[in-house]
Amino acid sequence: MTSDPRKLLEGVVHARALRGDGAGPAVDPPFADWLHLDATRPDSVYWLRHESGIPPLAVDGLLAPETRPRCEAVDGGLLLILRGVNLNASADPDDMVSLRVWIAPGGTADDTGAQPDRGGRQVRQPKRPGIVSVRLRRLMAVQDVVDALDAGRGPASPGAVAVQLAERLAQRMAPTIDRLDDELDALEVAVAAPGGTAGQRVRPRLLRLRHQALTLRRYLAPQRAALQRLLDLAPDWLDAGLRARLREALDAVTRYVEALDTARERAAVIQDELANAVAERLNARMYVLSVVAAVFLPLGFVTGLLGVNVAGVPGTDTPWAFAAVAAGSAGVAAVEIWLFKRLGWL
């Protein structure tokens, strides 16, 4: 640990002692069992790289600018990287926020206990925390765990902190997934509504929902694999109770991935319905134009023939010739319309 605890204070978001009974009071960083750091602060980066005792490979994962969910065993400890929906104000939920977690070997803090100072008095010595979590942006799931510690219903050990973080990340995703399904339901109703005017309103919303589903699945699929790997690694601190809770979180993430796959398929069906509706309207309009052209084709031939500018055109000197041509044209049009209806073309 750092010889000067004040060096770390600016980068510490939460420093909590875990008493084992669900409570977790705030303490000075050198005496915390769980440290939650802001990786955008230089002092956090310095402490992680030079004074935390965390293996360099794990530190690189904790500080990487872009990450995908994964779980790796590193020198006896565990590097766990997860993602959660962005529930900050004025943020898109599909802009998922990363949470990087280091769990020390054994899942416990390295406490050196009290040692005598120069005067012989017993002085509590700094310790390395059992779990260090790192953020680049604020994540509501972390605050949920902190609130639970304040209420005396929080995790009892560093390993339990990691499991509860995974639980809260999964639970925080549920409203976003449900909202996406509800919006798809509304789009399906709009597409099925009569009138054929929903396309311009539905298409931008459908594009946004498809993008959201793809983005969420991009991170939730590897998050499912990360939680499964944590179960497979079976570290010593993952007792039967924590395994059951972690399995429930894994099941929830699996359901979300399946729901997103279904949402993508539903969006594709809606897109096909929109394309079919546009094609049907276009075909109907082209059919009407074709019928009109068929009705006027013989009439155009007759009027064109009578309009040639040559001698010998019949009826040029007959007063009633124009009326006869007009009446004949109307009769031909009437016969064509009757014939089209009889053939089922109209």
C-alpha cells in the first residue's frame, strides 16, 4: 500500500470495511476490504500500477480503455470485467458501462494486523483490499451495493461483493429489455393497423430498436460466458450460497440474450412487413394505372386516327360527327369497363 494514504483519496469513490454481518462502514482507503476507484484520476492509475500489489496483467485489464466482459484467473486472483446499462441522466441505456473487478487470491483482504511503533504502541497497519473495482463512468449497480452495506444488508466478504455486483448489474438490465419488448409490441400493432401510413413513423423507431438490441447483445453474450467461466473456475471463496446466487445472475443474463435474439427476429419480421406493405401499395397503384391505360388505349387510337392532318378524314363536313365520335368513345369505354369487371380485373 501507499505510504501516504492521502495520495489515493482523490481517486477513491468508495472505501468500505466488510464486517461479515451485512454492514460495511466507510473507512480510510488503507483499511478497506473493498475499494472502488475512478480510473480517470491519475492517482488511481498510479496506485494500481505501482502500489496495489495487483499483477501487471490484471492492472492492464482494469485500466484498458475498451473492454469486453471476461473472467480470467491471474496469479491466484481473479480479473472479472462486466458491463451494465447506462442509467445516468441523458444517457442511452444501450451505451453500456464497464465495471472492472479484481478479487485478491482467496477473496480476502491482506491484513498485517497491528504492529508496534517506535514507542511500543500497537498501531494498525494498512492492508491490501480483498476486492478492487474500477470504473470509467458512474454505474448504478455499485451504488446499490453501497446502499445495501449502509442498510446492513450488504455482502459479508469481498467475494460476496463481486457476486452482488453481478446480481445488481443483471437486475438493472431488466427494465431496459422489457422496454425494448414493449416498443416492439407497439410497432407490430402500428404495422398491422389499416391505412398503410405507419411506415414513415415506424421505420426510424425500428432502426433505433434494432441498433439497441444489437449493441446490448454485443456485450451481454460475452458477459454470459464470463459468469459461466467464474462458475467453472470455482475459486475457494465461491461457496455454495454464492454459487447459487451467481447461477441465478447467469440465468438472468441468458434470458436477456435470448430475449435480444427474439427482438432481432421480431424487428426483421416488422421490416419485412413494412417492405411488403410498400410493395403492395405500389402494385395497387401500378394496377390502377395499367387499367386506365388499357381503357384509353383504343380511344387514343381512334382520336389519333381522326386527327391526322390529311384530306379524306370522314365527318369533317358533318355537323353531328363530333357528337357521334364522342358517344362512340364513351360506349367503347363503357364496354371495356364492363368486360374488365366480368373478368375480375376491377
